[in-house]
Amino acid sequence: MIKIFLTLAVLLSFITPASFAQTSKNKVYETFMSADSVVIVSHTLTYTPVLNDGDYSPRLIENGKLNGKIIKQRLKLGKKDIDVLASILIMPLKLGETFERGMCFTPHHGILIYKQDKCSFFDICFDCKHFVTSDDIKLSDSLRMITWQKLKTFFKSRKLDYQIPMI
């Protein structure tokens, strides 16, 4: 009986994280597909270091609205492109797959997901392969290298190439 219990406990320890990650990715996909609109943007630098009191570091979204002052390029996506973008972002990470990421976090690209009066977002740095999201998006930025390449290609092929690294 103890062996059966231990075996079940070990199996559940492997299944639960994977199923949670899959559920989280399904919710992200549903967020994209149920959106009123999805817009991709390129923008000037956000998340600059605040060195002194009173320093200001712009954000992509301020007070729940797009900070239009920093936008360089924008494109509203059609349903097919929304599906492609969502599918890229939820590509599963292969077990044991790792790659070296940078630490700069100088984002110049974003994904805006509008639903009613709410805007969810991704603020993306292609240099260090890191992104931040609005609190309602639960997705790790530990993506496969091929996923980062496809995401960068998605932006570039739609002419949102402001500050996209060559490599």
C-alpha cells in the first residue's frame, strides 16, 4: 500500500507542473483569441534605470492606457495573425532545453491585447530574450530559442523592425 502511495505521489509531482503550465498556456491562447483587438508595437526604451528621486521611467501602459508618446510603429492584427502570434508564444519548452539569456532588459516591442475597456500587454526585449506582462497574463518568458526567433521574425515580417537586433 505504501509503495502504491509513493508511486502515485511521484507521478503526480511530474504531472501537476506540466498540466498547470499547459492550463496557463491555454488561458493565454484564449485571451488572444477572445480579444476585441490585438496590436503589436515598437517603441522607445522603457524600464530605464531610476537613479534619483523624481526620475521617470516610461512604461508601455500608464494608468491603464497605451503611452502613445513612446510608440514608433503599430499594427493591428487580423484573426489569422492573432492565431499565429498566440501559437508562437505558447510553444512548449522541451524538457532540459536551456539557452543563455542576457540581462539588459531594454524592451522596444510590445503586444497589446484589448478586451472591452481593458488592455493586457507584453513588453518585449529581443536583445536579452525577456518580457514582462500585465498581471493577468501568466506566461513564463523562458521560451525556446526557436520560439524567440519566430517571435522576432513575426515582428520583422510585419515591418515592426525598430531596434530589432540583427542576430
